[in-house]
Amino acid sequence: MRNLDYISEYQRLKEQGFPFNESLDFSLAIGKSDEIETHFKLCCIEMNRPVKEPKMHLYSTFSEHGRAGGEYLLSLLNCDENAASHAVYLLASDRFRSAYGLSPNEKETVLKETVRLAESIDHFVRRRSIIVIGWIGTANEIALLNRHLLTDEDALCRAWSASSFLQMASREREALQINTKDRLIECLKTEQDVFVKGVAVEAIAEVWGVSFGLRPSAVEDRNQKAVDRAAKKALLYLEQRN
């Protein structure tokens, strides 16, 4: 397919609700094509659409472009915020890192750009950036996540900050235990959003390797009673630690 054909075909599939087999064929075809820019534009469209709307998850095959795809994404850094936030999201994803293999210098560049984007006034950009920090961040970014956890006006930015602690636990467990305890205590005491509080409990459970009897489904469903019950246990646990 040529550039225009991919765009037209995407629109046709969208109008049909993205039938599975055709959408899979499309996603594989564009991933194996040389239409990297078109693929990226369609990835941006997909990632900007509401979560509950049908999608074909085109970002899952962007890694098929290999090094050429990586070089294209790297060229988008320090440019338009929206495009750059999508680029770091793709570059930092497990699938793409496995296929492309970011060098230490490239990973440092991506992380530096992600930290910059985490200060955007656009909450969608901040959300993606905070998620990426969870994937590739280091102990140096804990203070940034602590700040967003407690002060970001967007509830999902606060939730993804706690989730990033969870994602980083296998890499930075000791640093997280030292530098997040007081902030998480404050979060459990003051946070009004049940989803944010639930994710914070999940993060504490992962970072400290304990269980508070909170099921992921209760967090997703915003089950106030279940989250509050687990939060009380998590708060007591943290306050009893030296």
C-alpha cells in the first residue's frame, strides 16, 4: 500500500469498528512497510483516542521498523510536545526496546526528554511521560514522581506516579523504600480520589513486598470500601516502619 492507501484503509476499518482479522493484517502490513511516518501518525491518532473506544493497537507493530523506526522516533525529541511524548512512549516500551536495543546514550537521551515532558501543562503529555519514567527511570527521578503524586492537579498523573513506583520496584527497591515512604503516607492520608489511593496501595505492596488484600479489580472498579480498608492497613504498615 502507498501512504494514502494506509490512511484510507485505516479510516475504513475504523468505520467498521476495527474487525479483528483485517485489523491484524493491517497492523502487520504497515509494520513491515517503509511507511514509518504514516505508521507513527496513525499511532498518535490511536493513543489520543479515549481508552474505551475500539482500537487496533498499531503501536504494537512499530518495532517491526527496527533501527530505521528508532532513528525516526529519536529525531522527534525536543520538538512538538505531543509527538515527542508519543515517541518516548514507543522508544521506552518493552517491545520496542527488545527489538531496537537502545544504547546507553540513547536511553539517557530518551529519559532526559521524558523528564522535560513530565513538566508539560498538557496533562495527556504528563501522563505518558510519567508512565515512561516508570519503565526506564532511575532513583534520580523519584523526587519528580513524589511531587506529581502529591501535587499534580490531574488524578491520572497522580495515579501513574504511584504506578511508576510499582514499575521501578525491581530496579530501585531500596531507594524507593527510603525516599517514598513519607510521601506515600501523606498520599494515603490526604488523597480523595479512590483510584489514586488504590494504585498507591498497590505500589506499597510491590515496593515492600507485602499484601494488603486488595484485588486489582477493586482498584479498577473504584471500590471505595475495599480501597479504604486496604489503605488503612498500608498506612499502619508504613507508620510502624522505622
